[in-house]
Amino acid sequence: MRNPWLLALALVGPSSWAQPQAVFVELSQPPAFAPWWEQREGMGVHALAQVQAQLQAVEAQQEAFVAQLRQRGAEFVELYRLQKLANGVALELPPAAISWVKGLPGVVRVRPLVPKSPLLGTAVPLVRAPQAWQYHGATGRGVRVGIIDTGIDYLHRAFGGPGTGYSANDTTKLGDAPYPNAKVVGGWDFAGDDYDAGSDTPSRRTPKPDPDPMDCGGHGTHVASIAAGFGVTGNGQTFPGPFNTATPFADLRIAPGAAPEAQLYALRVFGCSGTTALVARALEWAADPNGDNNPADRLDIVNLSLGSPWGEDDSPDSLAANNASRLGVLVVASAGNSGDTAFITGSPAAATAALSVAASVDAGAVVGAFEVLAPSALAGTYPAAEAAFGPNLANIGDREGFLASPQAGEELGCNPFSASSGAALSGKIALINRGVCSFKRKVLNAQNVGAIGVLIVRQDNGDPFTMGDDPSITDTINIPSQMTVLSVGEQLRARLTAGVRVRLTARFRNQFLYSNPEREDTVASFSSRGPRGDLLLKPDLSAPGESVFAASHGTGDRGVSLNGTSMAAPLVAGVAALVKQLRPELTPRQLKALLMNTALDDLFGTTKGQPPRHQVSRAGAGRVDAERALGATLLMYARHNPEAVSLSLGLLPAPGSATAAVTMRNLGGARTVALAFTPTQPVPGLVVTPQPASLALGPGEEATVTLLLSLPLLTAPPRDATQATQQGNWPRFFLWELSGHLVAREGEQVVARVPVYGVLVPAQVAVGTPAILAAGGGNLALANTAGSWVAALELAYLGERKPGVRPANVLFGGVATTSGSTNEPLLTFGVVTQDPWISPEQVRIRVDFDLDRNGTADVRLQNQRASDNTDAFVTAVCRPVSGPCTATMPLGGVSPEGPHPPVFATTVMVLTAPASALGWTGGAFDFWFSTVDEVGQATASPRVTYNPASPNLRITGPGAGPAVWRLLPSQTLQVQAGETATRLLLLFPENREGFRAQVVPVQAAQKVRRLVRAQRSQ
């Protein structure tokens, strides 16, 4: 989780703050459409009158607000206003003005406008859309789907266009091209070609809207094709049907979308490149397309294949998404492509009411190919993808030759080849393994020894992909290269001595169907992990999003294969359109629940059907299934947060107990269901009991199921077995998760299930004993525990509570050094803060050092990530304090590769570093704590003088290392005090909140008296 304000305070340099900041100023009047969702009066004249009156109040407040800005002489640029789904004004403001704008009358809050980026057939058959077409007659007919994206290429055959006419089309006006048409029936361009919310050029950050939403970037066309395209035949014509189980997928150039007869609306929010801050504008249009202030014409579904990481529920776009849902629009959004890191799930998919979609993998991908010409036993066509650099095979023609491999030890091709390898590769097509260095480096090294081409082999059987350029290499690449998969590479290597002749070619580009059934129903590596920062479960659902082949803009009748949750979301939007066609009475909340409740296909680590299963924080409810959704009549959703559907339990102190409630609603005939909890991965000692264990429901009846949770002592914290143990060069920390489903069965058949999620937090009450250490120190043991982590420090700071929630306000701070060493001591600093953080990224705890005691800080310790977008948290040394920071040790002082103190969901933070890394060479120095959270600076402590060579307390525990130990009841800490009374600070990361710090007074050691015998004079 990353808060944009904290990130700016902690990491952005002064020059960045000179630039205007894009913000959304939310005002206090309810939005104009609030009467619709608050009173639910229907579409009568009375409701319209209320909307009109509220709209006038909103407009008056916005005018008054802008007038105040002018009166104060503020330099600002108004970007747009929201009035129907939200009440606020989007502005660019100087950073210094933001604080006083927050205090203006009527201002509720000021939030940053975080720019959104676009996020990127066998997928449609996998989710059983053809069965929905065939057996239920659901093709999306009459359902209105908005695509909020880069626009739609309405000239493309996939949307019923002519496939021609691009050069004659003025994309800023209507009337010169066949738009609207039967498929793309409406829309708007909110951006203009030149718009880019993240541009350094002010004019480019100002949108220039027009009525023609023609696609400029291609992303929206691909997305729209997946959701509701007609498809394209093998000879390049619009596919007319049939849409059923007889649809000839293998013969089509482009397969139909999930809802091929739904109507599309192109809501363009991107320019030809860059990012956007116009998503809320488009959502407001989707709520009232004709602008008459009556939402009766609202769209049924909108798809948002865009976003930014570290999503929140209170961003402007999330606010608009939630209110659009309350109005009757189902918002389907991509979870994000930022990978397997906790809390990185994207916004606006993070909105509670939005249906957030993760990316799974299906068995097939449309790629290119190369040919094996000899020997005859291997002859055939095999999957391959070309490089983005070097000559284009489509232009230079095929390249034939015998395959050759370099000498053993040189298979990666990352270094210049030896003379013997060079001789083997000269005049041949080099067979080289993927890994370690860039593709371009491998090809250049092969070119330098006379190879005529390169075939690179993946390290697994994942889909071949376009090999990216390496800008650091400026040499010209003159030979072509392609990538194939491991299983093919192994076959080729086994026959090399017999002579293998191959043809590198572009003839099969985007035409070869590569099938790999083992990868079906695994998770795409790029798919973003949840939960949301406040522990509400996201993503909600999964769908295929890797190597999805769909329409390519500007080509008339061609397609392209793309990866991303951008491809998964429109597949779900299309499935939702199928259900909406047959069940128009369903509200967005019910439709979302139905899709999630019927996603019964689990997702697996690396191989279909083989454990471990992915946790719900990565895969949501499971993989979407169209036919199941159409036939389902049982809804399950969280009783106290029905818009979320999933049951999010928040922090769960363990050991302990908890309860939660799920609503079950029967939309069909009388039934009796049995209930059980099934974990995605086992947590030893966890017991979750549904009450009642079975339930009878009549037609239309609703009932509540209570979950009783018994939570175990966390002696071995659970880890997600699907997660890599390292990210980059650092070991990762794991969120301790409760993950599973409440499952409803009729007989042996699972008819519905709902995700259950929580974060386990250690909750012991360990205490140090004795409560006071006598003169000179002594031994200290732990009571009330079978074993606990403890950091033992000299008390250096006592703070006071501050108003509000302040997770960075330090209440206790301490310091320690490794005992018995003055040459290379480890320094440990620990704090306990006022309120818990969920992720350590929510707070910045800093320790500044004045090594020469001249009044100026020379170096700083602080917590941070080892690298962006990872769960590898470290203690970093920054020199100078505002300069570059270098990771030194894992946060907490103990590597998460083994048992370690928790760093998530706690109030204890420990920073450890070698004294030499700080530049300490001996003697005393001054240090002090300074901390930052979302509100701003939380703590600025007084200076403390400390000398690692002669501390007031020396603390020794079992084993070497920093002052952090896992202490068993039979073990003790040895505390040696100096001649000054002091206090020992014990920090207990595994204790429950409120019991994580203990101060133990330590009496001073008695001074040694020297007795001298008196001398007698005689």
C-alpha cells in the first residue's frame, strides 16, 4: 500500500514540488444524482425535480469555490467539474496552495489526481461463453456496454465497419465516417489526440474534447473486441454468426467477443499517448449519456481497462465508480499489471462496488511460428515470436539455415563467444538460451561471430513473446531472431548432431495457435495482488488475460495478441452483459455477486489442478464462468458490506476468536444447502465453523449464516506457497493471510461460494521479568509465552499521544549496540507508534545522525522498500539525509527467509545497520527520531547522545546479531548496566496492540570503592 501524499512528502525532491499538482477538490453538497440512490423513487417527475434542484445547489457551490480561489489570487488551471456522480472541481494548483484550499468553506477533502495508464481465441471458450450463447440464447443483445479507454476503431470489421476509410476520416468531427454504427452506437472523446495528464507541457495536460471517439492508441479497440466484437472471418469480413457452440473459432481470423451482440459506447479518455485523469468524467457521462439529468438512459456496464497501483476507495475515480454502481451501472475494472506484491492492486478497480478483475491464463495463445525443415522426424511448424529489434522478417524474407549451439557454459550468450563457439555458430542459426542478459546482447554476440540468425529458447513453456529492445546497445543488428519455448528447444538440442535445418519466418505471424493445457487456470505473473490498503479484499474475480488475441486498430481486419488485466476485465464485462440480457432486474451488486458466486474454478501455482492454490488476495473468487452464472439462483455476499460481496474480516488477532456474517438470498425454487469453509491453503489450528451448517430457503427467501472463527497461536506464521521467496536480490516479507471460501452445496454439487479473507496478527501478551533490574543489571526472562520475539534496547525517547489516527507518532524509542565489539558494532533502533500501520510503507521512520556533533545531520536511517513495487522491506542508509539511500539489512533486523518478527499490521518497527555503514569511526554522536505519515510530520524528538563503544546498557542474548531475539521461556537476556541509572525498553512485535512496549528500570551499578591501608609514622 502506498499513500500518494506520504510518497510526495518522503520521496519527491524540491524541484518536483515547484510543478503544479493535479488535485480533485471534493465539496460538501451531495451530487446531483444523490436523490436517485438515496430515495430509490424511480424515474418520476418528482425525482427529476429533486435532481434539478440539487444540480443547481452543486453548480452554485462550485462557482462560489472557484470565486474564492480568484479572490485569494491563486494560480490555478481548472481541468473539469463533476456534478452528478460526485461534487468537485479538478484543478492544477501550486503545491503551497493545497493546504489553505483544504480550509476553504465547503471543502470536504483534497485528493491527488493520480494519472491512470492503459493496462493490457481461447479465452472465450474457456469461460464457456459459447455454451451461454447456445443453451441460454444470451449473446448480449440489447445490453449497453461502455468502454472507457483509448477509443474504438469503428471502421474495423470486428465492429461491423468497412475495414477502410482511415485516411479520409477527420477524427475530431462526425459525419465523414460510418459512426455511429450498429455496433459502436455512441460515445465521446473527452481527451483529444494531444492530451496527456502526465506531460511536462501544460497545454497537453488540458483536454480538448470532441464528439468523435476514434481510437488513437489501439488499446481500447482490443478491449472492445474482447468484450463484444463480432469477430472477423478468415477472409477478412465481419463474422455474421452463428454465435453458439458451433462457432468456428479455429477458422476465424479474430474470434467474437464474450457478448457479440451487445452495443458498445466508446468513451475515450486518453490522447494518442500518455496517461489520463478523465476517468470520472467518463463515468459521469455513462450515468447520463444524453445529459438530460435523468439517468434512465444510463449504460448497463462500463469497462475500465486502466488504472494506477496502490488503489484506494476514496480517490475521485473510485468515488465516481461507487456512485455509478449505486445508480445502476456495473463498473468492471482491471486489477492492474504490477505483479505479486501485497496491496498493489489498482484503482479505480479498488472501489468497493467495482468488480475488480485479475488475469488468469488459458491454454492457448495466438503467436507466430518458425519451421523445422529437417530431419523429417521433427519437420513442422512450432511456436515463436520475433524480436522488436533487428531486421523485420516480413521485409527481408525467410532466413534458412542449420542450427548450431555454442560450447557448454556459453549457452546464454551473454559474453563474447569463444573461438570454438564462434566457429560452430558461423554461418548457422544460433540456438541460445534465455536468461541473465538482454535479448539484444545475445543476438549481437551471435552476429559478431558470423551467425545468420538466432533462435532463443525460453526457460519454460510460457507463451513466446516479442523480444524487447535494449537501448543501451547502439550497434546495428543485421540478423533476424525469434523466440520459442523450452519443450521445443529441448527437442531441437537432442537432434543437433544429426543436423537440424530451420526457417525463421514471418509468414505465421499472429496465426499460429500455441496450446499449453498445463498452464490453464494459473495466474498471469503480472496480475496485481491485493488486498486493498484497508484490508478489503481485491481483486474480486479472475479471467484469462495472457496472450489474448483481438482486433488491432487501424488495420481494418487484423488482430494482435496482448497481455494484461486489461484483457481480463472486458471478458468479464462481456459475460456480465450475457447475464444482464436475460436477467435485467439484477442490480449491479447482485450481478457482481452472481458472477463471483459462480466462479468455482480455482487458480493454481504453476500447473492446472496441482496445489498450491492461489490465495483469494491474488485470484479473487476464482475464474469466471458464463454458463454457471446464467444458471445460478443463489446469491451470497457479506452482510455488513454487500457492495464488496467478499467477506473481508480485517485484522484478526491470533490466538483469539471472531465472528462474521454472510447473507444468502434464494432467487429460485425451494432448496436446502449444506455450508462449509474451505481454505485455499491450510493454516494449522485454524477452525472456521458456519452456523447453521445447513439451511433451507424458500423462493425469494433471505437468511444469514454466521461464521465462527477460532484462531491459533502463530508459532509458524503462514506463508503463501505460490509466492516467490525473493524479489530482486532481497528476501520478501509475507502477509499472514486467512484465505478461503464459504461454500454452499446441494448434495455433492457446489452451487455457490463467496471469498473469505483476513490478515492474521500475532496477539500474545509476553512480558519481561523481573519488572525492575537491580544494580548493575542482571538476567531477564519472558513470562506468559511459549516463545516470543523481543527487541531489547536502552530507552531513548518517550512520546505523547496526538489527536487523530497517527501511525507514525512515536510513543517509545530506543537504541542498542551489539555487546562486546567496538570494531564493527551493529546499531539497532526500535520504536512503538501510537496507531498501527497495515504496511510499513504507510509510515516513514527516520533516525538522523550528527556524527561530528556540529548541529547538522550527516546521515539517516529509514525504512523503505529495497526496490519499488516489492515486499522486500529494508533499513536504508541515506547520505546525505536528502540524498540517495542504500539498503543495508532487512527491516526488523532479521531476514524473512526464516522465522522473523512481523512487519505488516503492527506498531513496532526496528531499524538495524552496521555502525560503519553510517560512517561511525568511534566516539559519541547525536541522533534523533523524525517520522512522517499521511497527515505529515508526526514526531520530531530531542537529540540523544550515544556512544556505541561505551553504552549505558550492554544487552546479550542467545546468538549473535542485532538486539532482536526469538526468546524461549528457558532463555534469558543478560543486561549489564553502567554507573548511571537508565531504563531498558522491551519491544514485543508479536504481542497484541497495547502490550508491545515495556519499560524496565535498571539501577546504576555501584561504584567500586578502593581501600588504602594507613601508614604509621612510627
